Amino acid sequence: MSSQTNEFKKLREEAGLTILEAAKILDVDKRTIYRYEKGQLFPRKPGLIALNALAKKKSKISFLKSKKFTFIDLFAGIGGLRKGFESIGGKCIYTSEWDKYAQQTYKANYVCNHKVDGDITKVNVEDIPQHDVLLAGFPCQPFSIAGISKKNSLNRPNGFQCESQGTLFFEVARIIEHHKPKVFLLENVKNLVGHDKGNTFKVIYNTLTKELGYYVEFKVIDARSWVPQHRERIYIVGFKNKNDFTFDNLEIPDIINNPTLDSILHPENGSEAAEDPFTTGKLGKVSDKYTLSSHLWGYLQSYAEKHRQKGNGFGFGLFNGDNVARTLSARYYKDGSEILIKQNRKNPRRLTPRECARLMGFDGFGESNFKIPVSDTQAYKQFGNSVVVPVVKAVAEHMKPWILAELVNNGHEQLEELVLVG
């Protein structure tokens, strides 16, 4: 067998092609491929070039599948962003979360063989490890913006170090400025876009693009396609290198098939307990402590009626298993008014922390795996402040080819090859 024929067979195998597949690609019949293999016929040079290209492509895809990227988790809360990016192969190498109770939940659910800092404003950027991707669900602090012309007249500096100084977004900006990660994902409330007549978002966008030099795309996404909850959040993605990333082709499940509250509620027959925040599936009924007192229920009804008469929309939200809930908020621990569950011959009840875990996607529907090592009050705050995990996973999957492109070739890799990774 000639060396040329050996090369052909080697390339065919490296390309992962069967005899039939090779025949189709080279536009010959199977018999011809067999003759190539046996040395009875020599393949034309274009055929070898085609197989060589396929073999290289397969090798590159194999490399990409094994490629890991590192990320840091800022304003981490209980790790919703982390769960999403670990699901696509990312490795968390640094965490910052100021709330000690959120840290407690975070450490109970994730391996943290890295530093977990508290207040990010007290952290030196040099102490944060170099990373590929930065994740941050930063709080939106209101800040005013003085006119650029006025600053110029006073010889004061412009840019993010002036306009957003003292806000928590500035903490994200200074870390990006120092470490220059290849990619970032920022998450915030929908109202960030319209806050202060759009000026707040303008400063954020200009900081990320003009000041820090990133190519930025953003989208407001409602979680209701993934979980039985209306929850709109803005996701802001930035790449150090220009590419064709867009949110326009993000796959969002058909809203017709979105789940209802039945999928996250404890069954009325008492197949799961909710009294103990550590509970992961004991038998027993939902504790009566989650049922509203007659005093509180009466107050909520009176409050809603008062605003109804004034033509306002304020009031409680009462739901059954066929519904989709309002947004779970961090104040849910106060009275649970935004999401109350109907009960037969009883006052309505709050969601349990376990149901909140499912509503936010930390547990799969019907699962109880996420550890809740804190009080109900703290758990409600934590879930109410968090992201919906399935949404983050969808965004992460959408970003994955572009993240890998940044790792492999500074963002210039052909997407046709990268989309095959997964």
C-alpha cells in the first residue's frame, strides 16, 4: 500500500468518517473508497485536502470540548449565576458576597476551594485572580449624573471613574479595567434600562463600551418560559474582541408550554414536609406556620380594597396550581403578599422556602436537593434576590461558543466549527 493511500486512510479515520460518509463527501462510490484503502487506486489531491480539513476540524472540536474556562462570581448571592456557568464547563476561582447568611447558603451548596470575600469595596483588584469570564449580579444603586459640560468647565474628570464613583457598578468596572476578562455577564432588574430616564443605563453602557472597550449586547428576559413566575431581568454580555454574538437567536421555550405553579408546590396530600429548612423530602404536611393569620389576611384584603377603590393596582396576589406567579421579591418574608397560595377551607399560605427554591430553578421541579441552611426569613430574602437558574443556563449555553472562541483564537475562530461543541 502506497504512502499516499496510507495518508488517505489515516485522514479518513482522523476525520471520523465511515466508508460511506467519505464516499458522499468526495462524490465517489463506496467501491472507489475501498480501492483507495487497498491501494488499487490513488485519490486525487482535492480529496486528500478535503479529508485533511475535516480531520483538523474534528481535532479542534475535540480540543474545544475539553477546554475549561475560569470565572469569578461577584455579588454572588446564593450562586445562581455560578450554577448556570458551571453547567457549560466553567470553573469558579473566586467569589465575593457581602451577606453572611447568603455566604452560608453558598458554601453549603458549592465547592469553594478558593477565596470567598465579603465586601467587594474593600478588596484590592490585585488580590482577585486572573479569569476568563466575569459574572456579576450587581445591585442597582441610584446615582445621579452631573452634566459633562459642567465637569469640563470645572476641570473635573469624565468617564466612569467620575460618574459612577461610589456605586457598586463602579466595583465591577474597576475589576474589568484591571483584569480585562475576555467575557463578562452582568445581571440586573429590568428597570435598570429606564432608571433616571435612561441616564443610569447610558452611563453603564458607555462605561463598558467607550471607557473599557468591550462589545456589548443586552436583553431583557422574562423567566416565565422556564418557571411559573413572571420575572424580567436584564442580561448584559460583553466581549473583549468584536464578534457576531447576538441575543436575537437565543432559544426561548414556547410560552404555551411553560410550567404552572403545580410543578413547584408541595402536593396537598402531604407527600413532603416544609417545616424544616434542611428538609429534603420527609413525609408530612406543609406546616401551618405558612398559613396567614386571620389578622394578616384581613389586613391584606382591606389594603387591596382601599387601593381598588382609588383605581390603583396594589394588593396581594392569590394563585392556585394552574397559575403563573408574580415576581418573588426579597421582601417576601414580611407578609408573602405577592404570591399567596389558595387553600381549601383555610386562609391562603405563603410559599415555603423549598417551593421558592423550585420557583427560582435551584431545585428541579419536584426535587429537593438545594441545601437551605438558614432561617425562613433569610431564605426568602436570598431567593427573592437571586436569578432564575434555568434562564442563566440558557444564556450561558448561548454564550458558550463565543466564550470558547475567545479562549482558542482571541475571538476570531469560525463559528461554524464552534457551534458543534456542546
